[in-house]
Amino acid sequence: MPTLKPAPAALAGSPPAPIQAGQYVPRVSLRPSEYTAALIQVLHGKAADWRGAQVLEIGSGSGVVLAALGAMGAASLFGVDIEVEAADEGLALLRELGYAAISRVEQGDMWLPAAGRRFDFIVANLPHFPMPPAPVKGRLASWSYGGGDGRELLNPFLAGLGQHLAPRGRAIITHNAFVDVEQSRAMLRPQGLGLRIAQTFLINIPDVKLELLTPAVLAAETGRTIHRYGPHAFADMHIVEIGALKHPD
Ligand SMILES: C[S@@+](CC[C@H](N)C(=O)[O-])C[C@H]1O[C@@H](n2cnc3c(N)ncnc32)[C@H](O)[C@@H]1O
């Protein structure tokens, strides 16, 4: 059983040593979150849909979402992550699980490594927490930081989706309910894409994240999508499915 170890060098800014074949050890800084668990749960519910699919994940982190899709029979797995250590670890996990022949993980920004390519299925659990840039709980700032309104990564992702989905392609993403879903829907419509909420989960917002949450968002969403009980806070988080618009709305 692999043990978790911290990655102090990477968090301090020095480049991590690449993981050698057969030496996969997951980093604490890339441990999967509640968001990832919810995303995988929804993917499990549609497992037959991913069989034979060409898959892209933007922000592949630990690689575990791609690994789950590999287990569900995806034909190819392509991960992109801005962090060198995440690209390295994601590929190491996929190799460890026997998916080397169908896997590729590249370090790069958003759509750049996938320029000019289209995929049957695109998945993303992007950083979209409205907050200033800051590391949280041993993670790099790029894990959660979504800009003041949470849309800094979400908007370029949505803007590029139409150019990277195959004709009958679909995307499934995590989407905090306190980041405006209707704005996302409006961004997709001109690309001929529609959005539906597949499932909503209640997630805990730990104190360290609550303290960073943009005050205007906290004020507007408390009692609506953010639920506070004494010192404890929770929020609604949607798993959203995106595909071709069947009927203009
Ligand atoms: C919330 S984490 C999700 C990771 C992954 N789904 C998992 O469960 O391990 C978000 C990921 O997006 C990556 N990321 C942040 N900005 C990015 C960008 N501009 N392009 C690609 N990846 C990015 C982060 O490095 C991080 O690994």
C-alpha cells in the first residue's frame, strides 16, 4: 500500500524530481478532494458512456479522475496541468495502473497542450473558489484559486470548450453553486452548447477557506447556496453536464 508523503520542496518552489517508473508515491499536496469524489461518483453513474471515449482532463492533478475513466474503459486519456509535479504524478499513477499505452499528461496552461484537437469527453475540476491567490492546507495556490469571482479559470475553460468537443462530445465539470451557473450557461449558448445540473452535493467549507472566500460572495450566498450552522459552513456544489443544445433556450 503506497504511503502519502508531503512535497515540501515543490511547495517551497524548487522543481520536484520526476517520478521514476515503478516508484509512484502519491503526494499529500495532490490528495483528491471532496469535489473529485463527487465528480467520480457522477462518472460512475454513467460508466457505459465513457467506454471507448477519447478523454481530456484539464487540471488533472493527481490523475485519479483519468484513472477512474480508464477503469471504466476509456480508449485514451489525456491530462493537462499547469503544475509540473501534477503532470508528473498524474502520468505516474496512470502508468502504475497499467494505462501507459493510452495515456499522455502534459504540463501546460488550460487548452494550449490540446490545441487543434477534439475529444469525445472532457472533464474538469478546475480551481474556482472565489478568493485571493494563496496556498490552502498544504496545497499550491493553483489548486483552489479562482480569482475574486471564481471565474478566472472557469471562463477560459468554457470559452474554449466548443472548439475541443467532438460533434457529439460532452463535458462534465464541478461547479460551485456560489459561482454563477447562469453566467456559465450564457457563455456556452453562442457555442451551441447547453448545460444541465447532473447532481448537487453538499460540501464542507473548512475555516481556512471560509476566511479567504471573497466577502461579497459570502454575504450574497449565505442562506442561499452557503449554509452556516454556528462555526460550521457548507456549500452546494453542482456536477454539471455540458453538451450540444438540442433546443434553443
Ligand atoms: C482542484 S484541483 C483538481 C485536480 C484533480 N481533479 C484531482 O482530483 O487530483 C485543480 C487542478 O487544476 C490545475 N490547474 C490550475 N490552473 C491551471 C491551468 N491554467 N491549466 C491547467 N491546469 C491548471 C491545478 O494545478 C490542480 O491540479
